[in-house]
Amino acid sequence: KRLISLCVGCGNQIHDQYILRVSPDLEWHAACLKCAECNQYLDETCTCFVRDGKTYCKRDYIRLYGIKCAKCSIGFSKNDFVMRVRAKVYHIECFRCVACSRQLIPGDEFALR
């Protein structure tokens, strides 16, 4: 005997042939699974991310929750080289001395205030 599944999106029972299961325990009608920001449908062709019970497409999830450069506040692409200092991450081009604007490279000594 199959348990009745309730859609997280609309709260109604799911009687569809297919149930979209996100995370271990969130079940959706195919028509209800959308990005919380842009309303794009999230199906097998679109990566789905979940945060605080809300679903997001990859673009909006990275825009909202992705790591951003501590200097310019722009996100990183997979091909970017970065400099990490404690909990902060910088684009290589953004990691510069605030006094003289010289770009700092690996091995340079610097002070962080």
C-alpha cells in the first residue's frame, strides 16, 4: 500500500504518475517545482538547489548564496584564480594593496587590517 504524498509547493496530494523528489524528503508535483526567485520550472533539465526549504535554479542560488569577492562583491566562475585570506576570498585582480594599488601575488608579504 502506497503512502499518500503531499506536494511541498501547493500542499495537495500527488496523484501524478511521476513525483519529483528533492532532497531526501521533499516531494513535488512537476508543475509546482519552481525557482523561488525567477519561477523557472525545475525539472530533469535544470539543476535544483534547496536552502531553508525553498528551491532555486543554479543561477539564482549562486547569485544569492554563492561566495563573492571580498573587494568587488562579484561571484566567481569555475575558471577564476583566487586569493584566500582567513575567511575572505578575492579575485586575483582584486587582491591589491590599499595604499599603492599594487597587485599582490602569492609569496608577497602583507598586513590585513
